[in-house]
Amino acid sequence: MMNGGFSMNDQLTIAGRTFRSRLMVGTGKYETFAQMRDALDASGAEVVTVAVRRVNLDQREESLLSFIDLDRYFLLPNTAGCQTAEEAVRTARLARAAGLSNWVKLEVIPADGTLLPDPIATIEAAQILVAEGFVVLPYTTDDHTVAKRLLDAGCATIMPFGSAIGTGMGLTSPERLRRIMDVVGGRVPVVVDAGIGAPSDAALAMELGADAVLVNTALAKAERPVAMAKAMGLAVEAGRIAYNAGRMVKSAVASPSSPVAGLLTK
């Protein structure tokens, strides 16, 4: 179905699985699990990521999983807290063995205080996990060379940061993100992950050509998380429609919005 040039079938596809929403959301930092649940609902997201280390795999009814409707949301385990490739691989294997998923949002972040991913360890872990049959969605830097290595490793997405985790600084290097999109060339989705602080940041990421965004702190730490989640979902949708519509070409010369020819004169 087409509406003004916008296809209602414009869905996000990752490793053969399709999603209507292009907003992914995290589950950390909320004041309560109930608040998290309500924000997830308001966001319209379908993909929800959880840190494997935060999940009680033996007693799920007492963990955050009891507040996530697994019939409604696609659960994406992540390896947050892992500082080496070995830790990340072990954590992913644990999640799969526990029946969570063979999908994994791969995060390898050294304990240096920056919360920036270790690109070498991330590539190493990705190669191992892909070889073992995992669907790997790696959190990475905004370096196009690293993105190419992860693509060559067989990752299902490339997930560069907009800016450092939890800063809310938005897209500090839009051109670097655009270069990654050029390198990936549509072979897998590019998901901007980390640094999104406001709906305008999410919309800009989508307007640049990102296939999706992943947001956590901007929702959880907003004054009203549920309202912000709703706004973020709308921004992602608007940004995607705008990208498909094709923005006007920028011009250094002003141009009237109404024609000047044929105006009535005295």
C-alpha cells in the first residue's frame, strides 16, 4: 500500500526476520520495572534488548523478564559488562544455552571509563560467534574500516554509536555515520546505537539513512519516560518517511516559495 509515496510495507529486515518498528529499546536505568514496561509499550518498539548479566536465568519470574511480554517483543540478549572477547563469547553462549536466543547484541567495552567499544575484541568475538551460528548485532565505533571488518565477519547488522553511551550528546559525527552507510551499502541494516538524547537525534539518524536506532538512557532518564518513549517512536517513523521522501537540495541562494512571474502590477 502506498500513501503519498510512503510504503506501508517499508519494514526492517534483519537476518530474514522482519519488524514493523525501526526503534529498538533497552531495559536498563529505569526507576522501576513497571515504568520500563509502560515505556516499552508507548514506544511501539518490537526489539527489546536485555543484559544477560541482569537476568536471573534460573528464576525468570523474579527478574525483569516477568515485565516483558515475550509474545509481543523480540528479546535481544546483550553482552553488556563484558570487557574481553572471551567474556562476550561466554556470555552469548550462556544466553543461548538458557533458551533466551541465538541472537546477540555484541558489546565488548574495556574498563577504561570511556564506555567506548573495543573494536579489535569486538571483531574477534564476532568471528567466533558467527562461526557458531549466532546472529550477531555488534555495537561498534563510528569507524568505517571497523564496520567493513564486521561486515566481512558475517554480522547481521552494524551498530555504530552516535556518541558515547549515556551522554545524550546526539550525533557528534554525522559524516562518519554516513560513510559507514556507504561502506555497508545496504547489505545489512545500520542501527545507530548509543548517544541518542532526544527525538530530534533519532529523526536525524533516520534522515541520514540509518535503518533503525536503539535507545535506552534517553527514555529511562527523561523526566517522563513513557511520554519520551512515545515521542521517540514517532520521531523514528517521521525520520524514515522523510528519508524515503528525499529532502530538497540545499542552496546558498534564496528562492521564493511562490512564483514571481505573472504578479499583478499597477
